[in-house]
Amino acid sequence: MQTDVLIIGSGIAGLAFAIKLATHKPEASITLVTKADQFESNTKYAQGGIAAVMDNVYSSFESHITDTLKAGKGFSNVQTVRMVVEKAPERLQELIAWGTPFDRTADGNWDFGLEGGHSVARILHHKDQTGLALEKALLQQLKRFDNIQFETEIFATELLMHNKRCHGARFLDKQDQAISIRATITYLATGGSGQVFSKTTNPLIATGDGLAMASRAGAKIEHMGFYQFHPTALLTENNPVFLITEALRGFGAHLINHKGARFVMKQHPKGELATRDVISEAIFKELEENAQENVWLDCRHLNKQKLQTHFPNIIAQCKNQGIDVFTEPIPVTPAAHYQCGGIKVNLEGKTSLEGLYANGECASTGLHGANRLASNSLLEAVVFAHEAALSVADELNQPNPFSVFAESKKDFHLNASTPLLKINHLKTSLRHLMYRFYLNKSLELPLVSIGAEIETLFAEIKKLSLYQRPSKPLFELQNMAETAKLIIHDTLYE
Ligand code: FAD
Ligand code: SIN
């Protein structure tokens, strides 16, 4: 199969880019694929919202830039930060025009939310399910374009590389048959990798596939050691764990310890509204010192009616777990949430490989530095979708660099496939080791022995990958191991 542009991933980064490109270049053939159903993505679960300066009275470009740079601890790219913040209002107006129902107050103004690290309330949201509202609006828009072909349950396995240029990708289709899609431009929007850790807010699809594929193809990867943990995930054994939005702390909820005392102020004067790296570390310390499993998020002092209006899904999900947020505090613990680093891209979303773009959580644009400011991720994806669409439209106007080459075929029929039970066992071991690795790093405890255990596990996974018939679960396991390696290497040596 051949297409002008191949987009892998149907979260906000993939969908926004598809819409933008189809608008700019109606004659281009665009193929959009996802490994799951059309909705499943990190985007679908986004709660707090999308940060932007939509009101020059309280917020300003300069304050949004300063907050983003402070959160990033000196590792952000100032040019990227300025571009994203200044282009945000225009992109937000587009999302509104495309039908995203951001909430307004009774007097018709935007109902801005507040989250950690923001000096003012500047977050547009749809109750506590902003991501679902965005996915619905974007998927609806997609239907307007007949030059976009959208395929679900197609799993990308490798980039097709020839003469250092990307020419599309290989996939396993719905029947696990290997297929190739050749493309002039390939755009990775495959999201994050939270599944590498045993506690995560990320859905099962977040296994670092695009990142690992790009890494294997030789693309530059950066800042993978900067993995962000969200301080308040609901304490359950579920995978993923349900997120309790930071907007709830912006709304006035308090973090308390097992004695019922607030404790974050000890670590930072902003208390519950410090950035999430600070709060997660404060919680890890509190748990370690008192040998506890969780802390608590207390909403009992908040206005019941307003709480119900703003956070209906959180209240319902807690109720499902037997927790009445109006009368009892919510047990919470930090969980892996966001991959700040990723495939390095320039201001147009181009990677270091010709013909390959990346956007969204799999990419590293320079916006987040060492720690992402809350609600800057959805924003980054829409701003870069626009920039990349202009650049790709331009590239498609150049002479077509498509070249004829024979693909190296892998024999998928030699060996039996690995039993799913074995793959799941290895996934679980890796996830637990990576969580311990992160915890030890946060508490400044030794990492060497965990490093050795992880190396042994990597060797076992590699052996399977060499001698067993590939399957989607095995590819995911390989990709998770590859991502874990990049995280460990960046943490220890960069
Ligand atoms: P995703 O939305 O994750 O989409 C990835 C897509 O790639 C999916 O369609 C997936 O199926 C597909 N894919 C992956 N691998 C393959 C493969 N091998 N082959 C084919 N397809 C593949 N950010 C904010 O700014 N504000 C928030 O309020 C917010 N809340 C959040 C709440 C939760 C619970 C979570 C988990 C994240 C939250 N984030 C938030 C972060 C934000 O949602 C994500 O960073 C963002 O949605 C990532 O978008 P994306 O398009 O890059 O990736
Ligand atoms: C949240 O709602 O707490 C998540 C916001 C984000 O990840 O930016």
C-alpha cells in the first residue's frame, strides 16, 4: 500500500495533524492508523484541561512562559516555549470552532481551572473529562475529509528505512499478518510509555512503540530520564490506576498524611500548588518516613454543589470504589504519568531522520524540560500539529523523494510464538523493577542492584525477540524494554 502521508496514532497529536494537513493539502492522500479502537489513547483520559492565555487581564504570555520555564528547571528550549505559548490562543480558537465544549461560568466567561505550577488560573476544560470531549470533537471533524483513510487495530512494528530516509512503516494487521505502508512522509503520534511502570495513569496502549521504533531506526532521542509522576492517582491494584486530577487541588483540596495533617508545605511554600515533581517527591518522602502505602486527598471542606458540577467523573469513579468524597478523604499515591523526553524534533516537528516527523507525547520538542507544567501537553500537541502540517504540505510540493527498494523480509514462520502468559509475566517483572528504579531515584537510594536485575531481564527479553515468532504482545514487550533502557541510560549517564 502507498500513501502520501502516513500518520500513526489517533490521539490529539495524530487527529489534529490529520485535520490540519487535509485542510492545507486536500489533494494529498493521508492514511491514519491506530493499534486500538479509534478513541483509545492517553488523550481520551485527560482530565484537567488545556493551558492557554485566553484572557489578558489575569494571565499573560510572559507569565505562562515563566511558569513553563520554572517547571522545566532550566532544561526547556526557550524558543519552543515562546512559540507554543504565543500560538496557543489561535489553536484554542480552532478547537472551539471544531466543536470542543470548553466550560464557561454563569456570566459567560471561560471557567479557567488552576493547577500546580501555574501562577494564575488559565486552563480550559470540559468538566473533569477534557480529553474525551477533545477526542469526540476531533473524530467528528475527521469525517469531513474524504482524503483521510482511517484504519483501526493495525499495529506498527518497524519504520521502513532506506538510504537513511523513512519510507513508511511495517505493521501487523487485524489477522496478525505483516503488511507495509509506504509513504513520502511518516508522522509518529504514538503517545507515551507509562506502561513501563507498575503504577501508571496511562492506558494499556502506552508502551513506547513509536519511541522504540524511532530509536531502532537511529533517530535522536533525548531527556528520557525526565519521567513525570503524577502525585495523586487513586490507590487501587488496577492497571491503569485512575487519576485524581490536579485541578481538584487547584479547587482547594488538601493533601494529608495518616495523622490527618497537611505536609507539602514542609517541602515547598506553594504547598499543594507546587509543581508535580515537588509534590510527588514530598509524598514519596512522607510514605518512606512513616512506612505508609498512601496519603489522602481531602475534599470534605469544599462546596458540595460546586464540587459535583466540576468533578462529576471523579466523584462517580470514587463512588465505584466505595469512597464518598464528600465525607471521607481519597487514598492517593504517585503514579507514572508523562514522558517528558522522547524523539527529538525541531520547531516544525521534524525528527533527525529524513521523511520522519513526530508529535505529542512520543516527541521531545523542548517545551517541558525536566518537568512538564500541568496541562501543557495537549496544548503542545495542537500547536505542533499545525506547524508540522505546514512543513509537510511544503515537503509534498517538492519533487517526490520516493525510491524503489526491496524490503528485507523477516521470516515470521520459523518458530512458535511465545505464550501470552510468559510475555505478561515478563511485562509485570519489568514494570515492577522500573517502579522501584524510579522510587529509589526519588529517594536518592542506590540504583546499582536494580540496574543489574533489569539487565538480566533485558537479556531474557532479547532472546525471545530473536528466536520467537513476532506477535503484538511480544512487540510491546520489546518496545517497553527498549524504552526502559533509554530511561535508565539517560538517568544514569546523561
Ligand atoms: P495518545 O493520545 O496517547 O495517542 C497515541 C495513539 O497512538 C493511540 O491512538 C494509540 O493507539 C496509537 N499507537 C501507539 N502505538 C501504536 C502502534 N504500535 N501502532 C499503531 N498505533 C499506535 N495533558 C494535558 O495537557 N492536560 C490534561 O488534563 C491531561 N490529563 C491527563 C490525564 C491522564 C489520565 C493521562 C494518562 C494523561 C493526561 N495528560 C494531560 C497527558 C496527555 O493526555 C497526553 O500527553 C496526550 O494526550 C498525548 O497525546 P498523543 O496524541 O501524543 O498520544
Ligand atoms: C490532571 O488533570 O491532573 C492532569 C493534567 C496534566 O497531566 O497535565
